[in-house]
Amino acid sequence: MGKKVITEYDSEGSAIRTYESYDDPWGMPPTNSFFQKLTLTKLANKFGTDKGTTTGCCSGFTLLYEHYFEYSRHDKINILEIGLNNGGPEHGENNMNRKIEDFPSIRMWHEYYHKADIWGFDINALKTSDTDLERFRFFQGDQGSLDSYKDFKKVLKQVYNKTSEIFEIIIDDASHAFYHQQLSFINLASLVKIGGFYIIEDTHWQPNEDKTKPGQGRAVFDFRLLPETVDTTTLFDNGGENRAGEGRPLVPNSTSANERFKQLRPEIYNDFVKMREKFEVLDRKPWLDDLWRYPIGQLPKSNLILLRRKK
Ligand SMILES: C[S@@+](CC[C@H](N)C(=O)[O-])C[C@H]1O[C@@H](n2cnc3c(N)ncnc32)[C@H](O)[C@@H]1O
């Protein structure tokens, strides 16, 4: 991450102007042409992650990531994604021992960030450790287990000789259970470098919400089986009121989400708040200036939490 020379192009591909981008890309205006834009989204669609615009729920998160990440795509950064392939135990207990055959979003990051080290963390094992991705490293762990975080940090210590400020980007796309999201944030967010990003995806969905679908067993991480907590989104909305969906633990309107969180989970509340103070919540909505860049009718969904580590 650092100062960059940026060239803007018109729709014909001719250079309009060249200038230095900010050291701190926070607040950096959208700078890229249609031709430079959407690369991450194209890769998402090519490899079939639902962060793109053609697979599964088509969250379009990559449309938003293009805006924040493009300035660093040629840097030798470190990325960690928790949750590698759809169909894990968050969808049914019989998936606990499945083997991960592919990792579409890891492939996407690997190609987009062509110099980066890409780490993957998942509860399921890989089918084979033999992959064609030379900068990919895998750790098998459970985001609900404190031991997994300890072991993961031991591995990081061996590689980087430290256990904090290692990653430019961490993405939590694992079970999506609020309790898990909160544990991961407490245990992993200190691994984000100053100025780096911590992202929690798919905040609208809880494990077992789709249990009625044919073939779906009861999810191992059914949110009703985990310690009760509040909707993670509310904890990053300035203590706003809970907007929990149907069947989720409801916070009465009169009680702030923070207070309710403290009541329900006193053992993690302080650590959570301390960590949250180190981060800024970024805008999840597209900028007006950016709208013309998106494929017709396609906007990124806003059910994610985008955080940036403060200086
Ligand atoms: C939504 S999928 C990930 C999709 C992938 N990131 C993509 O964009 O294509 C969720 C993944 O999280 C993993 N997972 C579920 N519960 C987990 C847990 N408690 N700890 C770690 N990983 C978990 C599942 O095995 C599954 O691979």
C-alpha cells in the first residue's frame, strides 16, 4: 500500500489524465475506467463465487471491493479469507466431514492479487493439499473454537514471526452465525494491519434458515444452538436498534443493541468493544459517481460489514 501513479481512461480506452494517488486511499475518489473496472467481478464470475454477479445469490460484493481494493492489486499483500466453499456444515450436519474440492473466492483473490499471499481458514479439510495456487496457504480450523485461533496464530508466528498486523485484508465468509462472526472479530481483527480491511459478509443470513430445503440437514451451527447474541450488524451501526430477521434473536426496540449484547455475552463484550474502537465502519453503498460502472441492473448488496483499521 502506498503512493501510486493512476491513469484514467475514457470509454474508448484512451488515457485522459495521469496523477498520483493518495498515500492513504481512504476517501480516494473512484478513478478507474470501465476497462480497468470490474476485474475482480469478472474473476468472481469466472471462478463461481457468489461474491460476483452471476453465481448463487449474486451478492455483487466484488463491485464494492473493486472500489476499495484496486489501488493495492499489484502489491505484495497478505489476505485471509475464512470460509472457502459453499456447502459446509452451516447448511447441514452431514457436511461436517465433507472435503473442500474447490475454493472459488481464493482463486479469485489469487489471480487478482497476483503477488499476494492468500490464506484460507475453513472447518472442513481440503480434498487435496496439492493445489495449483503457489501463493495459497490453508489452515483447518473452527471459527467457533478459541483453540483454533491459538493454533492459527502459532502457524502465523512461524511464518511471519509475529501475531498481529499481518494482513491487509481479512474476510469472514464462514458460517455467518452472529456469535461466530463476533468471536472471529475479537480473535482475528488484531491481525489486520493499520489501514487494512476487516469484512464480515452475508450478515442477513443465519445458519439453519434454509433447513426446510430438501436435502438440508439441521445445521451444526444453527444459531439457536449457539450462545445467544445480537445481530452483528447492529453492533457496527452506532449502537442502533436491532434489525434482526424472522426467527432471529430479537432485541426489543427500547434496548440498544450494545446494552443487550453486554447483557447476553458479558464474557466477550469488553474485548469486542476494545477491538471495535480500532476500526472505522466504511460505506457499504455504491457511490453515485460509481453507478455508471455497474452492469445494468446490478448493484452490490449491502448485507456486509466493511471495516477499516484506524491509524
Ligand atoms: C459461504 S461458504 C464460503 C464461500 C466462499 N468464500 C466463496 O466466496 O465462494 C462458507 C464456508 O465456511 C465454512 N465454515 C462453516 N462453518 C465454519 C466454522 N465454524 N469455521 C470455519 N469455517 C466454517 C464452510 O465449510 C464453507 O466452506
